[in-house]
Amino acid sequence: MILILGGTTEGRMAVKVADEAGRRFWYSTRGDLQQVQSHNGEHVTGAMDTDAMTAFCREHEIRLIVDAAHPFAARLHNTVSEVSHALSIPVVRYERTYTEHTDDIIWCRDYDDAVRRLEQDGAESLLALTGVQTITALKDYWSRHKCIFRVLDREESVELARNAGFSTDNLVYYGNGSDLEIMSEVNPQAVITKESGLSGGFTEKAAAARELGIPLYAVCRPQLPDGFITVTGEHGLRKEIERLIPDFYELRTGFTTGACATAAAKAALTALLSGEEQTQVRFSIPNGETFTLPVQDCQISKDWAQASVVKDAGDDPDVTNGCTVSVKVALSREPGVHFLQGEGVGRITLPGIGLEVGEPAVNPVPRKMIVQELSALYEGGLDVTVSVPGGAELAQKTFNPKLGIVDGISIIGTLGVVRPFSDEAFVEAIRREVEVAKAVGAPRLIINSGARSERFVKALYPDLPAQAFVHYGNYIGDTIRIAQELGFKEVTMGLMIGKAVKLAAGMLDTHSREGVMDKKFIRRMARQSGCPWLVRRAIGRMTLARELWTLIPEKYLESFCATVIRYCHTHCDALLQSGSLTILLINEEGKIY
């Protein structure tokens, strides 16, 4: 059992991450006004002291606490720490992302330090963006100087201000203008805010004060207790839950080849610059989260170094799971970062991938990740050679030969992490195929669930290039959306009956996890097609959709297929607004309706 604390942005994301497991958990917020949506979480409200939280954790057999509360909830953080030590429960802190401390902001240790510095600097008027709970903390200032507080437009906020002796005439409310507009209207000599991080709007407040030339005082966030495991995003949180409670999720997440190549590249350059072999490396994924991976092997020479990372795809059935991603980084006289083809990494031979023909198949997002990490360590030129031993053999099990990528696999991944049976990875592969079809000038895109239906449809379009034929798997909606984004005017979709009846019912993702065929809806289509009652009753007893080919008499089959196709169009046509969609329903022998 997991206990999540906090109604913050991070708290809501933590609940979302836990919900993915489909298992029961608890989440706690201070009050009912902190709305958090959850399918599997049990909500508890009210502040808990050490004794109450200890009793709660014992009663509900809590095995992990996720502290996603506000960074300034110091009392709660300390309570969590005491409970953690008393009951030996690990704590994961879902931390916000913070900006660097810059010299144009006046950083204060706490509110007392802020009041002292405001007085010292002669600030006679202040706009406080620190929230209604800090009115008492700043009383030494506003009892002697003009001060405006911005608070939430709630009765309880007004009551708190009134109880503290603060004039409600000096309250302004969220929603009545941007930071810039409020600062311009109030025109204070100084602004004070908390180091609330990116999700707390700190960047916007700092930018507004900077634009207006108003000194900004920022109260530094309190230091967290020792022993908390810190993550900065949803992927890191899930990885820690998987590690600390292995039975909470049915399947483990993993890392992309792009993330592994980034980690190996950073480890290699770090080794080259320091002269020390690296055993682990910390790196960032595109959303800013950081992870640490072990380095399997590290070699250092005079002007180059090489490091290797073994890919762990989690429980995703990826052909590259367990392979070694090795990166050699060498100093170059040419400025910038240059990518070279290594063993087992493919080479681009067709346009449309987003890379130049002849380039190694290191996709754009992994390239950006690698360049970002290396450029932060070294400003000179670098040659980066990515290798995957055995990659040429692995590539035969991927889409690469069809995409015109030869000699190896692609280094891919737009998130850096791989979800089990990753939708993201499959949809990304579809996008690459459609991009190639567009680049080679295919006048029509042909999408099919797999090789079987494609074989039948190909006979109708013998003059189209091989790249025009793309498998959508279960991702019909995503594939049509991609075709729309890339400007295809003509799209043909081949459907076998199992996916067809799901799509007709509105399932744009036909994976079994998204639902099973709706026999009641199929019977309705049969009735609309003129099928008699006995046929409709037989449909209610069938177990596989392919039985429809024998259950529906020949005299009604054409009408039934037309009805199915009509319903499919109602769900798909809106996704291809700039083009025309042809839907072909195919039976087991390859007959097309």
C-alpha cells in the first residue's frame, strides 16, 4: 500500500502515476478544496501529526510514502521523516524543478531574513506573492509599511487575513490579471515570492519583476530531511515505485536506446576529460528528469574515450533489450558534435526520416539529448560514434529494412523511457514509416493491421512503392492522425473483421486491453442490415468476430459489411479532414468488400 501526500501539481501527477497500476492506494490532502481525480486511490483529508500518521500507516500497512506536498510544507516533511524512521518506511520525494539562483534576485534564508533585508534596503511598499498563509510571517513588515497580498479568491483566505489583523482592503486575488498586470497596477517598491519552482510560477513572477525593474525578494525553500529519495517527474517516480514495491505494477518500465546512448556518451566524455573510468552516469531525458545508469565498460585513450551501457527495456518485448550500447567520443578540430556510424547502427538510405541520407540512424531526439549533455561539459568539437554489437542481426526484426535503414538498428526514443509494450514506441515507428512514404512521393497511403491484410490490399495498388504500405497494428486513430498531419490526401485502410467491428463501435485503439467486441452493437448492425432474428441470436453466442463470415447468410453479407464500413467512417473521417479515406473490409480468404 502506498500513501501519497499533497494536493499540489506534483501530488496530482503522483496520483496519476499510482493509478496506472490499477491497484488501491491512499492519497492525503490538507482539505477538501484540493481536488485530485483518481480511479483507484482512497482520499483522506486533514493534517496529520506524527502520532496520527504513524497510526494511519500501521492500520493500512503502508509500505511507501510519496511526499508530493508543497516545498514549504516543512512541518509535514519533518512529520514524514519521523514516521519513516519509526516504521522503516521508505520515502520518495516528488520534487519540483527549480531555476538556478541568479544575482538579479535577492535570495533570503527565511521570512525574518526577508523582512530584515527589505527594511535595510528601504522598501516602503511591497507586493507579496507568498500566499495567505504567510501573512503572519510578514507581520513585522506590513505593520509598519504598505503591503498588498495576492491570495486565492476564497472566503477562507479572507478570514485568515482578517484573523491575522491584516486589512482585507489590501488583498488582490488570483485570476484578476497576470503577474505583469498586477505588478504594474500595484506598482510596489519591491515584490516578494517563495522559491516555488517552475510549477509554482516562479519563472513568470521573476520575468515580470525583471521587466518592470522591481526588486524581487525570494524566500529559499526549506531543506528536506535526510533520507528522502528524490525524483523530479512521473517517470522517475514510477521507476522508484517499481524498485521499492516490485509487486505494485504488473510490468516494469525501461529505457530507450536513445537514453542509453546519451548515458554512454556522457560517461565517455566525462572519462576523457577527467582521466578516470566511470562506473555510473547521471543524465537527463527530454522532460528534464534525471536518472542514473551503471556503466558496463569504460576505456580511455589520449584523445578519445568509450563507454558502454546495457539496455534494460523493462518488461517491454523490445528486440534490443539486453543489448550493449557503446559510444566512443573523440576530440575533433571541427566545431560542434558530429555523429559517426558505428557497428550495428543503421545508415539512412531514403529521405523522410528527418535525417540526411548517408547519416547514421541516430534519431533527432536522441541526437539532441546527446548534444545537450556533451555541450554542457565541453565547448570544443567532438566526434560521436554510436555502436550496438549485433545490431545488424537485430535490425532484421524491426521496421528498418522497410524504411531504407541498412546495416543496423536505429537509436530511437522521444521520451527516454519505455513503457511496457510501449504505445509510444509503436506509434513513433508508424510515424517514421508514414514520413518515409511522404518523402518518396507516394500519392496514396495504404494502412493495414498487418502483413496478411496488406497482402490482399497490395493487389489493388500494384504501382505504389513499398514504402506506401504501413502497418497500424492496433493504433488506427493515431495512424490516421499522422496521415492528416503529414498532408496525405488519399488514404486506404484495410480491415479484418475483428478490428472492423471494434472500430465501428468507436474504438480507435483496437488493443484487447481497451475493450472487447460489443456483441450487442454487432447485433444492432445486423438488424440494420436486414438479418433475421435467428442470425442476431447466433451473433450473441459467438466468441470470435471471424464467426460472422459464416453466421451471416450470403444474401445479407454485402449489406452487413456496408453497415460496418459506414460506422467505421463515422469515427475515422473526422481525423482526415484534409483528405479522403477508403475503407476496405477483408474476409479470411482475401475477398474485399
